Amino acid sequence: MSDLLPLSGMIKGEILASVPMSDYTSFRVGGRVDYLAFPSDIQDLQKILGWCKQRGVRYFVLGNGTNLLVRDGGVRGMAISLSRGFLCLEEVGGGPEENLILAEAGGPLGKLVEFSSEKGLAGMEFAAGIPGTVGGAIFMNAGAFKEEMKGVLHSVRLMDPEGNIAEKGKNQLRFSYRSLEVEKGAVILGAQFRLRPENGQKVKAKVEENIRWRRAKQPWDLPSAGSVFKNPVQGPAGRFVEEAGLKGSRIGDAQVSEQHANFIVNRGKARARDILALVEIIREKVFKEKGVWLETEIQVVGED
Ligand SMILES: Cc1cc2nc3c(=O)[nH]c(=O)nc-3n(C[C@H](O)[C@H](O)[C@H](O)COP(=O)(O)OP(=O)(O)OC[C@H]3O[C@@H](n4cnc5c(N)ncnc54)[C@H](O)[C@@H]3O)c2cc1C
């Protein structure tokens, strides 16, 4: 911690030491991260990245931890959260057929959905109920109902590991299924979204319908990180897991959800190693019985 003091004094935000990642992830598992930084603005973030570079400290950006599995040994280095300083959400322009909304990366994706529907702007309804931050959703190219973030993005603002900032138009960015390719160590600062004017009641009704669908189909009462596997080209991952007879399978307190076979839920005291062991069992059985190799959608960080 003493090593951190000079940095703590240099920034307006806060830096915590030895923080349990189970408090910051929706799976509620994971060991401690050495440092957790909450920059309050661009200058803070530049100082933090500079400090990490100077000392050879590894870092990663933490969104809301809803797609993250942190191993039980925790993470060496620094987690950086934009949740306290990068929250701006405003309309920045547009014309009769489209409006541009600026959303900074640290704010909840749900707030962007709500803001858009209150303004009578359509396009974000698919994202209703996807937990997490705007930054996490962009990095993951989050999606649902055959739509994804790529479809509504106009441009993304990024900081590279040297602290330089660049605005990239959608056409300069490479998206794929549940991923946006960015330089290693780059931080997504925010984005502009291109939305179209629509009857406000219609937008709100769609948002509510999508949330109702999620509550009915997905396990919301137990900790999870959403879909564990990406859907392979052959069909929905959950269907293969179910057909392999794995619904309800359990290692310790990690269990394949009875409600949605592509979710693993934490029934109380699951450890990351239980979840990872279950992931391997699922992969091998699905491969053996269905000939399909499932790739994980959840991001795994840290050490055993
Ligand atoms: C109940 C439930 C339902 C879900 N449903 C869906 C769904 O329908 N569709 C879907 O796509 N996902 C779904 N998810 C998964 C998850 O919510 C999304 O992937 C979400 O977008 C992750 O955002 P986050 O802020 O929590 O990111 P985190 O989990 O914190 O991070 C995810 C990755 O993004 C990186 N990252 C985060 N912020 C930044 C940033 N500012 N700059 C650079 N990198 C960054 C992290 O380093 C990490 O690699 C669901 C999860 C749960 C728990």
C-alpha cells in the first residue's frame, strides 16, 4: 500500500488495496485484486495508466463485473473502474431522422436504455435488462434478440495505454460476435449512439416486454454471469447443454441452471474452481455427444 501513496496523492479519485473481487462481480466469486482504482476524470486515468506503466503493474478495466469470472487466487495488479467518474449521459445532436446520444463508459447500460426510451428514441430496446456498464457492453459487443451494440454505435472514444485519446467511427472498429477488437490495455471512455425518433410509449412497451422475457427465461434470483458459452453456428449453446443432459449438474455450489442451461449459478459458496470445472465437464460432454466445441463468453481473469 505504501507504494500506492504517491499515486493516491496525485489523483482526485480513490484507490483501494487488497479488495475481494467477489464484492465486484455478479458471480460473487473470486479472490482479491491488489489495487482497485476509481479515477474521477481523464487526468486521473492518465496518471493511473502512467503509474502502472512506470512500475510494470498489470491492469484491467472492470465494468460491473457481470461477465467476469475471477479465479480464487485473485488478480495481481490493478483493476480500474470508471463507475465513479465517467457517467455523463446526454443528447449531443442529430437531425429529424436520428439523434446522437453520448454515454460515458462507467454508467449503467440500463440508464442509457431508460434515457433513450424517455426521450422517445428507438434502437436500445434490445439491451433492456442486460446488466453491466456502457463500457462493458461495448467491449463485449453485448446483444440480445438478434441485435447487438454494433448496430446502434456511431463512434467510440478510447484511451490507449500511453494515455492518448482517440475517437473512432464505427467503420474504423472491428466487431464480432460478443467482442470488439481493441488494442491491448485500451480503455473505452464512452461512445456516441445513433438512435431514431419513435413513439415514446411504443419504445417503453418494448423495453418492458424485453425485461419481462428475461425475468421469465433467465435465473435472476441467483448470482451468475449470464451466458457462459457463446452460441456456436450450429445453434443455441443452452440447447446443446440441455440435450447433453447437464441441466442441474453441480460441482460444489456451482450449478448449471435448471431454468436456462447456458447459465451457471452460484448456489451459495461456489468457488471459481468449481465453476471452471463445471465448464470443462460441459464442454467435454457436449463435444462427445454433439460434436460441438463450446467457447466461453465469460471473461476469466486472475490466478488459481
Ligand atoms: C443475468 C445476466 C444476464 C445477461 N444477459 C446478457 C445478454 O442478454 N446479452 C449479453 O451480451 N450479455 C449478457 N450478460 C453478460 C454481461 O451483462 C454483458 O456482457 C455486459 O455487457 C458486461 O458488462 P460489464 O460492465 O459488467 O463488464 P465486465 O463484466 O466488468 O467486463 C467484461 C469485459 O469488458 C471489459 N471492459 C469493461 N469495461 C471496459 C472499458 N470501459 N474499457 C475496456 N474494457 C472494458 C473487461 O475488462 C472485461 O474483459 C448477462 C449477465 C447476467 C449476469
